[in-house]
Amino acid sequence: MATRLLLISDTHIPGRARRLPAAVLREADAADLVIHAGDWVAASVLDELEEHAPVLGVHGNNDGADVRARLPEIAERTIEGVRFAVIHETGPAQRREMRMDAAFPGIDVLVFGHSHIPWDTTTPRGMRLLNPGSPTDRRRQPVHTMMTALTDDGALRDVQLLPL
């Protein structure tokens, strides 16, 4: 049975938006699991997402004690045979693939955030690196973004970057 994933990061609520966009909540309702790669800023965002779907998340550098008390710096979970890790920050883009291969040797997919820049690459070892961008703070990007994906029978498939 396939598991539908919603990947988001860097929501920065209430600093960059007052609430999650309706499109994010619709995708969360359709998802079996929401993966959030940190910088929630308000723990109420975690509470709201948990009303729509189960959440796998981490805290980011802009998260306070309330979020840090509830979420780890790094989270790992196997979903339909695919080994996931979630972290907020991976450092500079230069040599990211090699650094993450060394840091996460047993992982198939690493979801990260921090830069607000969508990213989808595969490391030399074959690990998929995914950054969904931000649904509320596009910074220098043309649009706000999020990602969806499916896991099924040990494979990640149908990864889509969705503009908001």
C-alpha cells in the first residue's frame, strides 16, 4: 500500500504568514504523513498540521523552546521500506551530496530545509536529497513551494514540486 507524503519546511508562522496556506492544508488532508523540516516558529503550526495528518518533524534554528521540547534535531523513520531522515540544515550547497552521504550512510531519502530553495538531487551513493522550499517565505524564489511524493514497496516515486 502506497503512503502519500507532503513535504514542507520553513513555515515561519507568524513571522512570514499568519497561518498555513489553504493549499498546504488541502495537501495535508490528502497525505498519510506530513514531513516538516523545521523553522515552524510557532508550536501551534505543529498542532494544526497534526489535526490533518500524522507529522514527522524536526526543529530548526528559528524555533523556540516550545517547538524544541516537542521535536528532535534529526528524525528518522522507515516508510514502506524507504529509510528517511529529516534535518533542518545541511550547510552550503557546494559538496552537499558528499557531506550528506558521509553523515547519513543508512538513509535512502534526506528531507531538509533552511535555505527556502527547492532542491532535488541524488548523491553518489544514491540517497535522494529533497528540500521542499517554503510555502510562506519564498525569499529569492519566484513562488512559494511544497513537495508531494509516494513511497511504495521500498521505493520513493512521484516526487513533485508544487508551486503555491
